[in-house]
Amino acid sequence: MKYTLLAFTMFGLAALAQAKPTAEEIIQKVDDNLSSDNRIMETSITIHGRRSSRTLTAKTYAVGTQKSFTEYLSPARDKGTKMLKLEDQLWIYSPSTDRTIQIAGHMLRQSVMGSDLSYEDMMDDRPLTETYEATILGKEKLDNRDVYLLELKAKVSDVAYHSSKMWVDAERFIPLKQEMHAKSGQLLKRIELRDVEKTEGRWFPKTMIYKDMLKDGEGTEYKITDIRFNAEIPEYIFSKAALKR
């Protein structure tokens, strides 16, 4: 009887241990939700400045983490502006000057279209498992959801943020909040992720609020109005020639 009870207890403890994911398993599940072979997105980007707000709309085509092409559709003054990313290179075409320029070096830290996102933010969309080591700091409540609080520390040198804290939904494995820090520990950026929905078999946030902690304003609201995963994307889109089409 004692043996049976001991075996049952050991089995219960083992099952409980298996039910609690490791930090590596958590960020792998986050990657599985957020990553895709390719995607086509339509977005609305509202930039809340100190005195006023403005909204842009855009359409983005992306293949993995290596290629992306974005065209701004409105307002009129920004319509036709295009961005092309090929691996670690980024070009921008401006219809007002009919010029294409490459963004590199310190320019990557500049704001995209006056928003709270930098070009670095847009460039580095590698999986978390490739760039960060994760540690579970605990379990909390956020917006009435159970979340794992993770600390992420860079394991590669070419990342925009040395470390971050991430609050990951314990059921859906989507980040609901993230704070990014410099090597000094200074808080550089905060992201809140909202309107999480099941999309083509994965959980995905439809709204992201970015706040650059070093600039004024109320942040940038990035809303996904339409998204398709694993769609057919013509290869010609990912070329410098497509910037002037």
C-alpha cells in the first residue's frame, strides 16, 4: 500500500513538473505563434505626438526573417514611400524626391516615419530562441490573464536591446507586455500587445502599442487590419526595382 501511494505521488509530481514549461519551451512557443514562412499584412499606424496624432496605412509582404517589402498607402504625403529589407540591408524609396537611399549604421536607430519604432526594430525579427537566453522570474496576473514573467538576455552581440522583460500569456503563449533595456539597464522601449485572436491556427496580437521611453508623445499604435500567413508572394517584390514601380 505504501509503495502504491509512493508511486502515485511520484507520478503526480512528475506530471506536475511536465505541466510547467521551461523558459526555453515558453519562448519557443512564442516563436511558433509569431513566426511564419511568409505573411501579407495590412496595417494602420497611429503616431500620438505631443500636440497631435497622425495615422498611416501600409501593406507589408514578408518571407521568413530575411525579406520584407512595405508600401505606405496613406496619407497623401506619405503615399508611395516604400521600404525593402534583404537580410541585413534596408533601402527606402521616397516618391517626393524619386530617390532610393540605404539605411545603415547609426541611421538604423532613427525613428520610422516619426513613430516610436526604429529601423532596428523593423530589421531584427529573428526568433527569440536564436538571440536570447530566457529565465523564468515568476508567474503573475496581467489584464486578468495568468502570465509568465521572463527575463531575456542577449546571447548574440548584434541585437538592438541587451536585455528585456517579457510577460507571456500562460495559456496562449503570446507576449502581452515587453520592456527592453540597454546594457546599462536603462529602459529604452515598452510594448503592450492587445486584441489577441486565433488566426490560421495560431494566437496573434492584432494591436501593439510601442513607447520609446526616450522621446515625448503618447506612443505609437500599430494595428493589423488584415493578415494572411503562408500566402503566395511574387519574388519580384523583393527587389530594388520594385521600389520604383
